[in-house]
Amino acid sequence: MEGLDNADASLIPFLRKLADSIENGQLLPRQLQHIGEFFMSYQFQEQAIRDGEENTESPGHSFSKSELMKFIVMGWHIYSCILTETSISTD
């Protein structure tokens, strides 16, 4: 358990420094892309948890693993196109 506390203690200053670097424009585009991907993944997982809690009260709307993967990949593709200013193909 002590190792977990140490990891948490390291995470706090890391995230603060990361936020400062983003605000000050000190990151490379690739670094910012990784952070954006992490952010989208985290937000998606949090929403899935909230949706799962709601679905236990009113079942009937759930996603298969395949559907979730398609959603994540589509979001990543669109986000990548936005970062690189590439048009999104409709094919």
C-alpha cells in the first residue's frame, strides 16, 4: 500500500507541471496529441461508468465491446484529423 501512496504523491506534481506546460505552450504537437488521446479515453470511461450506473436503474441501452471499440476508434480518427487539419473522408 505504501508504493501506491508514493505513486499518488508523484502523480500530483506531474499533472500540475503538465497543466502548466500546456498553458504555456511548451509541448510538442505529438506530446499534446498523446495528452488529448488520454483525456478522451478518460472522459469516455467516466461517461461509460455513469451510463452503466444509469442503465442499472433503467436497463435497455447497453453497448457491446465491438460497438465501444468502433466509437473509440472513430473518435480517435476524427481527433487526429482535427490535429493534422486533414479533411475527414466520407467513404
